[in-house]
Amino acid sequence: MAIVLGDNRYGKAETRLVRVVRDGARHELRDLTVSVALAGDLAASHTDGDNSGVLPTDTQKNTVYAFAGRYGVGAIEDFALRLARHFVDTQPSIHQARVSIVEHGWQRLGPHSFQHSGAETRTATVTCDADGAWVVSGVADLVLLNSTGSEFVGFVKDEYTTLPEAKDRILATAVSARWRHAAASSSDWDESFRGARELLVASFVDTYSRSLQQTLYAMGHRLLEGRPELAEVRLAMPNRHHLLVDLAPFGLANPNEVFVATDRPYGLIEGTVVRDDAPPPGLAWW
Amino acid sequence: MAIVLGDNRYGKAETRLVRVVRDGARHELRDLTVSVALAGDLAASHTDGDNSGVLPTDTQKNTVYAFAGRYGVGAIEDFALRLARHFVDTQPSIHQARVSIVEHGWQRLGPHSFQHSGAETRTATVTCDADGAWVVSGVADLVLLNSTGSEFVGFVKDEYTTLPEAKDRILATAVSARWRHAAASSSDWDESFRGARELLVASFVDTYSRSLQQTLYAMGHRLLEGRPELAEVRLAMPNRHHLLVDLAPFGLANPNEVFVATDRPYGLIEGTVVRDDAPPPGLAWW
Amino acid sequence: MAIVLGDNRYGKAETRLVRVVRDGARHELRDLTVSVALAGDLAASHTDGDNSGVLPTDTQKNTVYAFAGRYGVGAIEDFALRLARHFVDTQPSIHQARVSIVEHGWQRLGPHSFQHSGAETRTATVTCDADGAWVVSGVADLVLLNSTGSEFVGFVKDEYTTLPEAKDRILATAVSARWRHAAASSSDWDESFRGARELLVASFVDTYSRSLQQTLYAMGHRLLEGRPELAEVRLAMPNRHHLLVDLAPFGLANPNEVFVATDRPYGLIEGTVVRDDAPPPGLAWW
Amino acid sequence: MAIVLGDNRYGKAETRLVRVVRDGARHELRDLTVSVALAGDLAASHTDGDNSGVLPTDTQKNTVYAFAGRYGVGAIEDFALRLARHFVDTQPSIHQARVSIVEHGWQRLGPHSFQHSGAETRTATVTCDADGAWVVSGVADLVLLNSTGSEFVGFVKDEYTTLPEAKDRILATAVSARWRHAAASSSDWDESFRGARELLVASFVDTYSRSLQQTLYAMGHRLLEGRPELAEVRLAMPNRHHLLVDLAPFGLANPNEVFVATDRPYGLIEGTVVRDDAPPPGLAWW
């Protein structure tokens, strides 16, 4: 019996990059948080303090900025592909690289003026090894609410169940969705993202919901139906409960008008929707 | 010499209220966080544990929900006025009441579907006593950025100064502004808010900035110029520094294209702009 | 009628400083977040973009680090006094300076090893002008709980009251307290802080509580009684509600054993306790 | 080709529970955040809105409170085992259950008085299916710092490397560690936790560090060496960078005394240490 090193990786997390494109009077802005994770022949750094295979995380950060200057950013999937490929191709000790990017949105107010869009972000995670690359795009903190068109009935009742059936309730959630592209080959990532996001939102709006599970599945199904370039989607959707306030002590009815929005606890629904002939995921979810 | 009770107040903070208006198929939604603070003849509760003048904070919360059911919400200024007035008028022990409301925005996606708008919020604070009421409206976390049209030169240099002068820089801030209405009398608060917000944004966009101080003053000045119903505005604007990355070690120029957005520390500019014939503030800022 | 500049100030907020004292093998560590705010003849920077009186916030940050190197830190009150005095004495345009410091605690694990102590922080705010200085010390996020010895009865009942009287409840709060020293003259600030904090904690533990108001007043009173160097204390204490869970539907009693700790809403009690012969506060609370 | 449901689970997240044991005058307190996730025959709820196999997340929450009342809490591993087993054993549709508990610490101040310990938490995750159970214990947000005894030299230098070698630096991290028990059979979980935590802290303090990777491995190795009941440990350790401030512009040396503690970006080191004869992990990390 021996004690040994298992899986490991390291990298620079949350490098904040704002890239301005200044071709003429009308500027473009991309605002990113970039995280890098690398793995490979790194056992000696753990067991012997031998850093001869370790590319410093500070260098990884520098590379993000230098690439943004030299090549620009473009779609975050392209930027992540370029960075991840670079680490694997130039560092003999590095066999896998994952670059995760969160893009913070800004709305245009003028030729060089912008307003921050809020909490919703676009995400991309690219993983590379010597043989290939895998691209996962996504959205996070997309907060949606239907004020009707949602019920929750017919569920299991056991001795600890006190929840009444609800024929008409508020359904609200903060969607986190990540979808795997069937191929990492060149694509119009921006167009793909816009289309995917639109399908998710539309299916949330259109679905009469018998549970958040059903809504989640409808969203994933619609996404894959509408976007042939995608193989799989993973969704995590907290149920942001809106509880009907009992106004009877004050002599008032409450016909689904007055709600308390609660912070904790919350239901959390997680699910995957996938094509049955999807290519294997490889390192997509590494 | 004696040890005595000084200023004091108490109340329920951060009551979360979502109010749906369901007149027909097209719903309206208002999403509020309501905080109440009350003061008056409350010394005995502190010094003797005599609660005979204390309206429980739980009752204050109930009142928020009951009023939302009975009267609806409407503009947050109106809702705050109604609540603040109620506490002062119905409780003999309560002489001042302050109701502060933060409204979280939702964009419409369909007749009963909405998307959360993000971090920016609309605010209102109403203070009442037996004689009158004071209304302060505002906006918080309105994050704005100009990618050019900003400089910072001609400042004091002392022995601890290393900052180079900047002829062209990014200017970004999260505006918190609160403006005092000259009168608390009935008004179209929603229209007033929309107009005020628009002036703040427009002046940020239009102002060539020699400092964030100058931008702050220009915003406040434009607000009062354009909205005669307002007497005073208080602005707090953190300087969300975007530092130019030195790419020279990598053989690259950086002509104002690649920036690191930093979290801390940050400059913080606070200032008031006021009419010289404004009515006295009374309890507006209590 | 004219629109004019009112009160204003500016400075660098949240400069993060860790100062190690390395005299011999046993190191000392002080971990601070320092915020500076300055005011004076700064109208021209607002109205004309004339920065000739503006000491950059970047310079203020540099000064924090340089002073930490040159003089060390010592008690945070001393460090804040030194910094605030410097800005007023060396900058003709600056007439008031406020330096606020939050100290993050570390427990010793070895001669040069430490463990972070958690959320509780020690605070100091020093304000200077040409004539004098005012020192306010304090504590924040000191979270205390009594699992019995607390009741809440005899309160006002109106038509919106549903809260039952409680003869035995959990009382929990996160104490934020700031106490004003009668004089800013040299003092053993560390000893004063330790003594003050001990009195606050002891009075929370010892007081049979008829309301959080009563506990707040008892804490402030005990503090001033025990520390003659202090003139006034301001306390803000949120009521971190622990609600008894109704286990009756499951055939179980709940004799004050099972509670849900709620996030929002929460009661918020704010109060001042002061000596009736205290010197005037001057700029202490500026 | 078809679009199908893949992996999925659901449950109630972040149920806040405070349990007081009141045997006599000296109370005991356990403060937990409990999250439940369930999986099984749940396809119909996703695809057909058929909730006949869905135990509501509200019922899961009720079960947490009811079990706390009926059985008490004890060690969080025991409480999680009891809950996870219950869901699998009583619900025909549920085949796997995971219960994750975060315990918030309180230090004793008196017979029924406590002070919150801060950010560090103890964690346990138990997963059950029909055949067995797996127990993972851990610690999170354990923030440690060595002010010397750390270097980082001999690393890869490429064209993007600007980091100088450091012979003496601050090493600080927030340890998140989760260790898998070889068996889920009855054990003194509290004693095991105390011993494990002590080994992690001691090895951080004792290790002369050539990199955070080396420190991570040393901590994991020491843990498994000292605790035969443990099979594997997974560590995630952000490098909380403390950068030496350049005081040369102010005519000052900085012999490792004045540092800026940065928020972002940060290095992130993740690694597993495992016995080579460890039993297979089963659902431990599900």
C-alpha cells in the first residue's frame, strides 16, 4: 500500500480582461473573466518541489493579455480555443488545457459609451489535448419568471408532506445552461450563441409548466431540435420560490397577487438532454 | 455626569415583495425590497424592557404585504408614502417613519413572462412625521463606461505620486444617485424617475471628462436643470479603474486596447448638487 | 436661483495592506483595508475640470503603503491618525481628511504561521482638520447568540399583528459598534479596544433580554461605564431571526429545539448611548 | 437520431437548520445548511409532466427539520446518513440520494451563549443507493498563511513570463478539502474530523514550500498517513497572492514587509491524494 498523487491541475483563475476595438469613432467592447487550468507531467512539482515543468500562473495571465493585444478577442469560443491550443502546443509538460471564459454584457449607449447589462453572462469552456478540442458554450444567471401558466400537482405525499397542490403559481429560475458543440471546427459562435439563447428563452415562455423538471426538459429539447450543431445540453435551474402570502388574518383575499420572494432554501433541478447519436464527450466536461 | 440614550430607531429591513397585477391576460409585475425604520417615544423599551410602545417589526412586514394586497403598489414613492404615513398616524409612540424601497427591474418577454433586468435598481426613500413628508428618489448600481473622451491631467504631484497623466482613458463607474423632490405632493413619480434617469445617462455619455468629479457635477447639474421638481441630488460614484496592461515585454504596443478591470482599491467620488433656493431638507436624509 | 455644488469629498477606498513585522523568527502580521476620504477647496475640479488641487487617489494609496513601510502600522488608530494628519498638513487644498481602517484578524499557529479569524473585524475611523482630530474605534460582524434568556412580550398589537408573544426565544445578532473616544490624544488603543470588546460581549451574555433594544442599550451602557476614555457609542444590531419550526404536522413537539435561521427580512435596531457631559462630536461622524 | 433525457437529479438546497440541545442549563448548538439531491425513475416528470414519482423538495426540507426534532443531529455524517438512507428506503422512485451538509461553527461564551466562529466550515456529503453508502467529510474556507518558509523558483520561462523568482514569499490559501472514508460504517466522525483538520493545519505550518502544489501534496499525504480510516482526499487551494509593494519610488526598501493582498486573478491548485489500494469510490463523488 502506498499513498500516491491522483488527478491534479492548476492554473490562473479569474483574469479580468476588457478589450476595446477602436477602428474609427465607433468602439467595440468585450469584457471577460478568463480562467485557465492545465494538467500533464506535473507530479514532480507535487512530490519533489521540482518546478521545471510548471508554467507559472502569472505567465498564463500574461498570455491572456498578450493574445488579446496581438489577435484581438472575437467570439469567446475562438479566444478560448486559441489560448488552450497554445498551452498544449508550446509546453511539453502540459497535456490538457481548459480555458473557461465568462463574458459580461454591455449595451451600447453611444459610439464609445456603454451600460452594463446586469448579471446574465455568456460562457465558453474549451478543453484541448494533443488530439483534439471540445467546445462548450453557455449562459448563466439568466433569470426568468412566468407569473402564471405553471402548476405543481399529483406529486408524492408522504408523512412529511405539507405542501398543498398548486394549480396556478409563479415559476421563476436563474438558468445556467452549458451546451456541447458536436465539433470544435470553425463556426460562427456568436450566431450560434444568439440562436441558442433565444430558443431557451422562448421555450421557457411558451411551455405550460407542470414542474420545473418539465420546463427544463422542454428547454433542452427545443435547444437541440433547433440547433443541429449542438450535441448535448446540461441545465441547472434553481426554483426561486415565490410564496403566496396569507392575507386572511387581515381580512383580505390573495388571488395570486402578493408574494414573498425567498432566498433559501430553494429547489434545485439539474438535468441533461442529449442526442442519442451524439459523439462521445471526450474532455468536454473535464 | 450620566449615561443616556441618544438617537435610536428600529424597523424591519429587506422585506421581499413581488406584486402581480392580473387585470386580463397581460400581467404587470413589481418586485420590491422594502425597509422600514421607526422612531419616537421608545426610550422605555431600551432602558426598562417595556415594550408597550413597540410595534413589532413582524407587524411592519405584515403591513407591507397587506397594503400591497389592499391598495396595490403603484409607483414606489406612492407606496412608501402610504406606508410611512400609516405608521406615524396610527401609532401614538411613533413620531418619525422612514420607508426605503429598492425596485428590481424586469423586462417583458410575453403577456405573463419576464426577464430580470440585472443589477441596476430604482430606489425611493420617504420620511414622515406629524407635519410633513419628504421624498427622495434614486438609482443604484447603474454601471456606465466611456471607452474614450476621458482624461486626468494637471493634478497635484507630491513625493508619493507615481501616476502618469492620462490623456485618454476608460472612465467607468457604478452610479448611485438620490434626488430630493422639492415637494412630497402628488406627482407622476414614474415619469419623473424616467426623465431623471435619462438625464443622468445622457450627461455621462455627453460629457468630455477631465475627472470623475467633473462628470459627477455635470450629471447633477443637468439633472436639476432638466427636472424643476427636484431640489437636490447626492451622487456617489466609484471609479472602476481600468488599467492599461503593459504589453511591451511581449513586443506589443497597447494603444488603449487591452485593460485589466480591477476590483480594489477604487477611487470614490461623492458630491451634492443643489439649488441655492431649495427648501430645507427637513427629514429627507434622516 | 442657481445650481451649485454642495458637500463633496473623494478618496481611495479599500486599499488592501498586509504588514509583516520580521524582528527575529517570530513574525507579527497586521492585515488592513484602508479607505481615505478628503475634502477642501475642490470646487474647481467639479465645475471647471481644474485638477490643480486634486491629490490623486492613486497617490493616497501609495501613501498608505509608504507609511506602512517607513513607520510600521501599530494600532490602527495610530496609523489612521498619522495618515489623516499627513493629508491635511501637506496639501493646501485639503481641509478635512478621514481615514477608515478595517482590521482582519489572524490567530497565531506558529512563529510565522497564521489562521484567518473569520468575519469579525476591528475598525477605526479618524477624522482630522487643521484644528483637531477625532477617533472612533469599533467592531463589526461580531455575531453573538443566546439560546435562551430572551423574551419578547407586551408589545403593541394592531390589526396587522400576528406575532405571538415569546417567553423564551433565541436571540442572535451581528454587532456593529463604533465608539467615540473623548480625546484623540495618545492612548493605548489596543488595550482600549480589547477592553471595550470584552464589555460588549460580556453584557450580551449577561443580559436577560426583553427586546433587542434593551440588549443594545445594556451593551452601550456597560461600555461607557467601564471605559472612561469613551464618550459615545453607536450600535447597529440586526435581529438574526431564528424561527421555531412547527413540527406538529409530523406528530412532534418542538420545545425550543429546532429552528430555521432566516436571511431576510430582519429586524434592525440602531441606537446611540452617550454621556450627557460628552465633548461635542466635532467631525467624529463626518 | 432522437433527443433524450440524460443524467438528472433534483432536491432542496440550503435548508438552514439550527438545533439546540437543552439538557440542563448548558446548551449545545449545531448550525447547519443542508442540501438534498435525489435521482431515480424521474423521466416521466421531465417528459410528460407526470409528478407521480416526485417527492416535493418542500417535503425534503420538512424531513430535515422533523429528523432534527425526532433524532437530534449529532455528527453531521450521521445526520446525513440517516437522511440519505431514508429517501432511498421510503421512496420507490428514488434510487440515489445525496445529502450535503455545511456546519457553521460557534464558540462557547457561556452556558447558553455563543459566538460565531467565522468563515471556516466543516462539511459532509453522504451518498446512498440500495446497496451502500459513501461518506466524504471535509473542511472549507480554512484560510492559512505563512509569512516566510515559501519560495517559487526553477519554473518554466517562456516568452510571456515576467514573474521573477521568489526565494522568500508569503504563502496564503483558503483550503477546501474533502476526504473519502474507506467505509461508511459507524465511526466517531467528530473525532475523525478533528484529527484530520489538525493534520492539514500542521502540515501547512510545517512544510517548507517550493510551490503551493508541493504544500497541497504534503497536506494530503500527511492526512492519509495519519488517518487510516481515510482512502482519498481532494484538495482545492487558491493562491491568495500577496504581492510585494515596490517602495523604491519613495526611497524605501521593502524587505518582505509591505504587501498588497489581491482579490483577482488568483492561482488555483487542485489535486487528489489517494491510497493505491483504496476501495473504489462508488458514488462518493456523485
